[in-house]
Amino acid sequence: MSEESKRQGFRFGAIVTLVPVVTAAFGGLQYYRDQQQREFEAVTFYLQNQATFDPCHDAQRANLNLGMIENIYPNVYARVVEHVENRASQCDSITVIAQEQVTARTPAGDPPASAAPAPKTDAPPLDPPAISPTAPEKTQAPDGTEANGKTEAPVQVPQPRANASPLAQRSADFFRNRYDRIASLPSSSARRVKEGEYRVLIQISDEADRALAQSIEAALRDSGNTTPSIDLVPVRVNKAELRYFREAQAGDAQKLADRVEQALTAAGAPGEVTPVLVDRAGLPPGVMELWLP
């Protein structure tokens, strides 16, 4: 065989060998593009049909739709469920309540009159329930504070007693409904919680406190945390609390509380922030709540 024939045979063999490699590469690229397209379509579907994922309106339907996305598009689900959880935390905000009330009162076909936040009432501040499921009921001083001054017990929403005042019952209902709704959302293995980094939901009861909350928000973000929103809620706490949902996160909660105290001092409003464990199964990992008085 001549030298020229050998060279031609080598080239032909190389080309034949490379064909499956090139085919596999193009096939993998096409699969990646198809996957990207499907995920884009899933996100588009969510954005166009957010009402069907709204836990404030129909939590059961929202859970079913989230489960569908989780099974088919776990990467998309990790982002969608975080958005839905943020929405769930805002169901009791004054703005959302006012919008839903206006929608309920407006006849079909008529434009809504206004979606402005509901005006504040003159009702006295409402205390969040802070009762341990195993410890006896704490006694209270005449001013409404705990006699022993301790706030380390886990927060568990109690059932209202028969002789409870309407305000106390409303406060207990508020927190029980809030945590039941958030806990009803499905969790996902696609979501990963980075150690020491949390999503902190900031709650205020007075619009005048928003500027202070924004300074805290900036400090929390500088330390690697995220703050999805600052929610104006129709319930008030007596003192600042940082609520966390896992016993193992007590150390991180104390560090975050210290960070918030530093931000309060820097903003000219020094105060104590108490970490409080919310003893409720099913609440999402990597989430804490900052309640400002």
C-alpha cells in the first residue's frame, strides 16, 4: 500500500471515530437548550398565573401547583417556592388586607375605588403569644410584662381561653393562622440553606418605623443575609423579637439579634432584640422573622 493510501485511510478512520463524539456533543447541547426552554416556559407560566399559586387565596391549590413544578422542574421550583413563601408571610399585611377587602366589596365590572392601606385603629398594642408547651403559664406584672422577665421559652400559639379579651384572642388567632399557613407550604430538597445566611422577614406595625427598618435591612444584607420585604402588619409587639424556627439555629439567631442591635444603635434608636424560638413543625428552614415594636 502506498504512503498516500495510508494517509487517506488514517484521515477516513479519524473522521469516522469523531462522528459519534460530535453527535453526542450536539445532542447534549440540544438537550440543555430544551431543558432551558422548558424551565423558561415554567417560569412564564408561573408569572402569568400567580393567582393559582397564591397561598393567601387558596393554600391547597397553591400547594398542588407547587408540587407539580417541584416534580418536573426542581430548579425552577427552588425559586418559585421562595417567592410564594414571601407572599405567604405578607397575607396579614395591612396593604394586602385592604386590597382584598376592596376587591370583595367591588361589584364585577366596576373599577376598584382604592387599594390604599387601611387606616390604623386606636386599639392598644397586641402582644404575640409566648407560651411554652411544657412550662406552666407565666404570671404577668400589672403593666403586661412577664414577672420573671424571661423570654427564652419557645413561642407556641395557644388556643384562646374562654375568658380571653377580644384583643388577646385576635392576637392569638393572628399568629396561629400566620404560622399554620406558612407551615402548610411544601418544602423541597432543591432548596439549600447556606450556613449562617438567612432570609429575614421584617415586620413593622407603624409606617413611621419603615426608615428604621430599612437601615436594619441594609445592615442584614451587608452581613450576607437577604430581606425580601418590610411588611406593615396589623399587630404590635411590646419589644423587638427575632423569631427563629429551628433549635439548632439558636446561635445564629443570637448573632443576628446582636447585629440588629448594632444597627439600631447606629440609627440612633438603641434597644434590645430578643431571640425567640417559634415551636411549630413544618416552618421553612433558613427563615427568621424580625418583629419591631
